[in-house]
Amino acid sequence: MSPSMTNAGRDDDEEEEEQETNLPNHLTHLAKECLLSLNPLHAILCLEATFQNDSAKFPAGSIEEAKNRLMIGKILNAVTENQAEAKRHLEMGAFTFTLHLTCYSFY
């Protein structure tokens, strides 16, 4: 196999890995666009994907995960009657934020 073909394969792998790492950011951006277009249920689906799909998750304890948990809790609180689920997301967001602060406060 020629060196150019192995480099092309490596570039494809790197590009695929980069797309996977950007997926949670894209889903979060899409959720914000859904909120702006007054479509909160689609925003909830996008945000839920960042918690449940392994390839779309933010790193555990990241500030982005905390922000998304708080955002979904606020949406659920505002537009649904499922207050227990909203509370769960808000509490988990607060816990993740606290965890993030304790992990990175030593730097």
C-alpha cells in the first residue's frame, strides 16, 4: 500500500473522531435553535441525546453537561407537567456543576 493511501485512511479516521467529539456541541446548538424557533420538545430530544447516546456525550463532570442539564430542567419545568423529571435534571445539573468546580478548583 502506498504511503499516500495510508495517510488518507488516517485522515479519514481523524476526521471521523473529530466529528464524534463535535456531536454533543452540534446537538446543543441545535437545541438552542429549536428553542428560538419555539419548538421546545425538539430541543428536549436534542439535549436528551447528549446524555444517553455514548457517541454524543460530553465528558463526565464537564461544565457543558451541567449547562445542558440545567437547560433541559428549565424547559421541562416551563412546558410540561413532569415536574419530577425537571427537578431531577436541575439537581443533576447542580451536582455536575459542583463536581466540575471541585475537580478543577486545584488548578
